[in-house]
Amino acid sequence: QVQLVESGGGLVQPGGSLRLSCTTSKSISSFVTMGWYRQAPGKERELVARITHGGNINYLDSVKGRFTISRDNRKNTLYLQMNSLKPDDTAVYYCNGALIVEEEIRGYWGRGTQVSDY
């Protein structure tokens, strides 16, 4: 069973930084894409940043220049470095990974980590 476990969330002042981590139970290089999503209270879940197996990256417009997605294949860990945090960044952040299973793309989710400002 594929597991994704997020960590690194917490309380942060506006303008501060946090680094989220997502550790996978399966080799990170096996994933077609991996990404970070977030969901704020009363809002739909949205894609924040995504990286493909080949290294292509895309970001939500509102986080461009502030957030950086990266991965460490040796540690099977995906990261999201978040700088210059704003109140609007407050949300539960979820790690997502997509695998090809029996010729179909299947998505896997972590349980989420809370990022809040104070």
C-alpha cells in the first residue's frame, strides 16, 4: 500500500517561512507526478505546485516566486519551501502522488498538515 506522510506545518507569522516534507513509502522516482495541494476553510482544494517525473514544474500563480517544490530521490521525500507567507496561505496542505497501476493513473494522498498564520 502506498503511503504519503506530510510534516513541517505549523504556526508562522506573515512574512515567515516553512518547509513542508512528504515522505513516500514507494520510490519517489516511481511517481508520474507529485504535488502539493491546499484547502482553506470553506474553499475547494487547489493545486499549489507540481513536479513531473521528468522534472517539469508548475505553480499556482499566487505562490510563484515565493514557494519552491523539490524532491530528494535518495530520501523518497518531496518538499515545499514556502517563503514570504501571507494570511491567504493558511490552509491544510496535502501531498499527492500519481502512479501508473495496471495501466491506469491512480492518485494517492497524504492526510495533510496545517499551515496557519498568527
